[in-house]
Amino acid sequence: MLDVIGGQFAPCDGHSRRSFLRIGSLGLAGLALPQILQARAEGSARKNTAVIQVMLSGGPSHMDTYDLKPDAPREFRGEFKPIPTNVPGISICELMPRQAMAMDKMSLIRSVAHESSDHFVGTHWVMTGYQSSPNEQQKNERPSAGSIVAKLRGPNGPGVPPYVSMVGGIFGGIFQNGAYLGPGYNPFTIDNDPSTNARVRNLAPPPSLSMSRIEDRSLLLAKLDQVNRERDVSGTMQGLDQFTTQAYEMVTGPAARKALDLSTEDPRLRDRYGRTRIGQSCLLARRLVEAGVTFVTISDGNWDHHGSIFQSCRQQVPPLDAAVATLVEDIYDRGLADRVLVLVWGEFGRTPRINNGGRDHWPGAMSVAVAGGGLKMGQVVGATNRKGEQPAEKPLRPEDVLQTVYHVLGINARHDFPNDSGRPMPVLNQGRVIGELLA
């Protein structure tokens, strides 16, 4: 379904609630203030760039994907062999032959680390650039990168939202919201599997609900909400008004429905992506950014391999390989490489030493794959030590990765917003753009 409430708005934002009218499973919450929908120039340089973030929720093993250690002791190196890529000197896991042949269009960052082995803290860290409190396990203390983008950039085209999330996995739907920016900057959420249906279900109104009835409902709701908007001092209604207008445009206009209709794609291309959730999600993400969405997050879950890691990787890595490699190739083939950045990472890596057939949480080292965005490709940035335990060259942080993302998007990471107490909160307070990636 397409959730215009933005995932976890109801239980954790602390704001007042109100009823929602439904069109199919699309909720309309009143009329909007049109000026809110204009792309924000404040704090950003206007660009038409976009980001597709593939979040491997649970923590993928760097040692069994992008940073193999064939010379490490047996209890560290694992079962997989490295294979050469089409860039001399760069090798990756044998389960990733498609990405190996696209490595000239990708770059690997092998030296990212932070200090928390907690899923929730780590996920908040990479999604926002800030460590969260351990007791705030399902609440954004800071806005997600997508919410920052929605606030400062808005959509690149009309009739589509600025920020879309495709939820999958136990940790996939958390920490993607707007925090003190308000619910109007939460993502539009697609929570069904694009591989099971060519169309995202329930986007269009049911046959019994005509456009005139939609308009009537919107007018009625506007009248009912007028007093609430006048009395509201928190900005919640204003944020919901923004969502309402975007939702109304998506239902009544063709742009979003066209982008979400995978049936119009060449079946051979869909096969290349893979008829899997991750494969069709990546294809859908490409269609969304091409239609004007500025930030798309794909959450691919179940990467928390405490046991049977090699069996699990044999099942999960090949579909990921096909999806990511085809997405990268597709972006280049369609002339989007200078304006669309692909980012693939998780909340941390996994323990270099194998433990009972698996690897446990390890924030001391993780790998990140990037492609496009007008950045310099065909290289490895940073390195871990011989056993993959910690950065040995060019130590980096999640904040550095996000600084680079904001650079691609033309967003000033020093820009600040007032939080609920009026205190100025910067987009990021640490990190630097990764210079090696600048073309």
C-alpha cells in the first residue's frame, strides 16, 4: 500500500491525531498550503540530482561481500573466494559476478566504522548521521536524510512526492521519518512486494469512487479542518496539509501512477533486475527518480546472519547482485549517472571471526558501495586490516558518507532547523565530503 501517513507517524511522533479519509488505502488529510510544496531553496543549491539508497537491514557481512580476506586465518576468511572485477586490482565476492562486471561504474568504500553494535542505534546513525539513545529504539531523534531532502529540496518533478520508502525486513521501516521537521516530511511508503504485481496495489481509487466524489471529500475535509488549522501551533497540521496535497496529486494525476506501473517495462529488463523483491524494488526506484522523486530508500531485510551465514549469503547475495548491477547499468544506459546516486550499505558490518557458523554485529568495519551521482567511479576508498577488523587506511564514518550524499544533492549540511524546543539543530554536525569520490 501507499501510506501517506509516513510509516510510524501514529505511535511515535508525539503530535496530536485526527481521522483520515481513505481513497483505496491512500489517506487524504485535508487541503494543503501550496507554497509548502515548492522545493526549498533555503539551505540548498537547486539541483535535479536524486539518491537511491539500498539499506541492507540487519548488517551485511563486509567479509563476505565487498571486502574478502583470502589471506586471513581460516576462522576469519569464510567460505567464499574473491573474483576479479573489470577494474584491475579490485576483487569482490564470487557471489557478485554481475557487479564485478560493472565495477568501472561503481566505487567501494571499505573503511567506514562507528561505535554501536545495537541494530537500532546503528540504523539511526546511518539513516540520520547521528547516534541515537539506546532507549529510543523506534523513534527518530533526528530527521532521516530523506526527510532533510524533502524539506530542503522537494521533488524534482510535479505530481510525485520528494521522498519514497520501500519497506522490507524487521528494521527496514524505522528511522526514516522527519522527527522535529514534522510528519509532512515523512516518506510515502510502499510496503507491498513489487515483484508480485506489476502495479503497486491500491494507488488508484476503487471504481465506486469517482474523481468528483474525491473532490467533494476534499472540500468537506477542508471545511472540517479549518478550525483545527487555525488553532494548531505545533505545525503538525501544516505538515499533514503538505502530505494531503501530494497524495491528492498522486491519485488524480498521471505522473506517480505511470512511474509505479512496472507492467510498462520491457520484460527482459525486469528479468535482468530479477523477479525478486529487491530486483523489482530497484527497478521501481529508477522509475521513481526518473519521474521526479528526489530520494528513494529501499529496505532489504534479513541480513542479520548470526548463524548459517554462508548458506544465507548463497540465497541473498545473488539477487542483490543482479538488482544492484542492473540498477547501476540502467542508470548509465539512460544518461542518469551524473544526477542519480546509488548508495548500498547497512547499519554495520559483521564480526571478522566466525562464531558458530555465523558472524555477529561489528560496527568496527563496514563496506559501502556507491555509483553515479557525478562522482568518480572504478576505485576503492580506504581499507581494513588483514583480518577485516578495523580501518587501516582512510578511516571514515557514516557522517562522511552522508556529507557526500548531501554534496551530490546540493544541500548545505551546516544548515540548521529549530527542534521542538527551539534549539538550532544542524543537518550534520560532523563529517566531511569524501574527497576521493569527487570527480
